[in-house]
Amino acid sequence: MSSPRYRMFVIAPLLAAGLLGPASAPASAAPAAVSVTGVHAQAIPPICETRLPEQAGDTIALIDKGGPYPYPQDGSVFQNREGHLPAKPRGFYHEYTVKTPGSPDRGARRIITSGDEGHDGMYWTSDHYRTFYDIDFGC
């Protein structure tokens, strides 16, 4: 079952554009990408929190506590330059490092938070912003 955030970012724009009628397709049949006001916004599939690596849980716990964070870049503004996340004003998204065992540097794994939505606004990327998943804390 898809998360409410997934339906909002994928299905709602299609309905508004008249591309889907109420009975034309189930929510699970949403396309992989939607063009929103000229920006290519990816459909953001959910991922169950329990499927994330252990280190992601450590980072989420630090975010919940407000730090301290192991890297000075943690908490910095994520600019969403590629437009993979929904378009929002600068400063809406922030990024946090998820440690990668054996990596000589910060690695490619991040948690991105949005606004002040708490757990409802966290995204996971394991490949340095190429793909994102909406973290589902309810599974």
C-alpha cells in the first residue's frame, strides 16, 4: 500500500491535470515521473523504515534529539537542484549523513528532512541524491 505522501505527490497532480479520472487507474498504477510546472519531479516511492540499514536508524535518532552530529555538514540545507523532491523554497530541506561502514569519507547515504514535519517528512537516498525513498515509519 502506498503512503499518503506518495499518493499526494504522484496521484494528485495527475488528477488535477485531468490525466487520471477517479476510476481510471488504481493508486498503485501511478507513473514513474510527473512533470510539475516544468520541473521533472520524481515519483517518490515509500520504503519501510525497517528496511533501512542500522546506521540510518542511528541518524534518525540523532535528528530526533537535535544532534550532536558526527559531521559538520549535517543539518545543512539540501538544495534539491535536480528536482527529485517536490519543489519547495530554499531552506525547506536539510541533509544528514548516514555512516557507511568501511567508507573513508562520508559515503553516499543520506537522510533528507523536509520542513518541520517530523517523521512524515524524511527521505532516504543511498546513492548520493540519484534516487529517493519516502521513509514510512508505519510499517
